[in-house]
Amino acid sequence: MWLDIQIFGFRALWSPYFMLFIALIMLVYFLITGPYRHKFGNHDKVSVKQQVFFYTAMICLYFVKGSPIDLLSHITLTAHMIQMAIYLLIVPILIIKGIPAWLWRIAIDRPVIRPIVKIGTKPLISLLIFNGLFSVYHIPVFFEFAKSSPVIHSVIHGLLLVGAFLMIFPLLSPLKEFDHMQPLLKIGYIFANSVLITPACALIIFASEPLYATYTQGGSWMQAMSLCVPPDVLQGLAPGLTGPEMFTPLSTLTDQQLGGIIMKIIQEITYGGILATVIFSWVRKEKNTIDPLPPKTAESQ
């Protein structure tokens, strides 16, 4: 497959403009949290751990939206689900962990943004927003609509990412005013997310036939490929392109089922990691609140 997709060229495979965009974000983060942090207040420099989280998030973001995985996401549903799992579950977690609390406060404390975040991170609302957007997006008619133009595709993926942040922020927020759920409620919240995302995955896994025209019909597939392949390159290759089957040994139905399974597995592992973090923090907090034994006096000895 790797050799086959080389025909689409460097721009389609490695998205150099997106690479520059990611590099710019990393530079801005370095400057704001490093040399210029005092311009935003008397703040300490971010820890090495936070830097690792943020830079890893940017690498992951480029991997799923700028590397060949983005091109492959329009060829196989398996690649698309890997892209979505990393983009919507892993990247937001790493960014939340990588940005210091003072910078989050600066970003959120805005007249328009704060009310949206305050309402959007309420447990029931964030559950419905993220899982609703994810499920609707994977309904075939909406899935094809999302690939109808670069603008629509970018807007929908942007909304999905915002929904992912709203869903994860109450669990890992560095700001106390947004970290208001008790540990038991957080555990229930994690399980609720796991349950609500299951119908979309089940629809994909157990469907008896391919669901998406993007991976089965030449016209829809070419439209999807135009989202990442430059028009002049795609036009030159069009006469020799027949469909996704040129680049994968898997049947369309097998690929669809594998994609749904991978999405569910990555989701369960990610939520399991968050659950372990919540439980560990809860246990550590309980240990710290236990009153120490009174010191022994000379008489008791």
C-alpha cells in the first residue's frame, strides 16, 4: 500500500502547509510559556512533563491530519477510525495536560468563551454534545456531506474537536472551577461516555453491507480524495483510478468492520486510562485527608 500511494505526491502525503502550521503553534507555545511568559503575569515556567504532553499532542495532530494517515483515511475506513480515535480522544487529553492552568485561565476568561465553556462542560450537556456529534457524523448521509467540500469538512472536524474538549475537560481540568465532579460521578461519567459511543461503533461493526459511498462509489471517492490531493495531481491521475480497492487488500466490508473494532478498542483503552487516573487521584486524596495518629507521650511509653 505504501508504494502504491506514492503516486499522489509529496503535498498529498505530507501536507507541508499543515506541517508549518503545527510548527508555528509549537513555537508560539514555547514563546508564551517560556521567554515571554512574564508578559502575561508572574508565572512559573511550564514543567518538562507539560512540555512533553503538548509537543506530543502536536506530533499526534500532525500524524493524523497531515501525514499519509490523512490520505489513507479517504481510502479505508480503518485509517479513518484510527484518525478519529487519536484526533478526538488522545490529542485533547495531551493538550489539556500540556497547557498550564494560568494559560487556560487566560484563554477561557473571555466574555464569549467562558459562558460557552461553563455550559458546555456540564456533564449531561458535554455527554450529549460529543457523543451526539460523533454518532451523527457517522450516519452515512452526514458522512458523505462532510466530505463534500474542504470548508464543510474542516468545520465539521473542528466542531468534533471542540466537542471532544468539552467532554474531556471536566475530567482533567487544571482549573478548580471546572473540576467540580466528585470521583464517583467522574467514574459514572466515563462509563456513560463508553456506553453512548457504542451504538455508532456497533452500527459500523455489525452492518451486513458497506455503509459509505466514499469507499464504494468512484464519484464519491474522488470527491473525498480531492480534500487532500491537489486538484492538478488528482486530475492527472483520474483516468487510471478506479477506487479504494486499488490500494488495499481488504474487502470494503472487512475494512469497515475492522475500523469500527479499532475505534472501540482505542476508545476503551483511552477511557480506561482516564478512569485509572481518576481512581488513583481519589485514593491519593483520601490518604492525604486521613488524620495522622497522635504522637506518643512520655507517660504512654
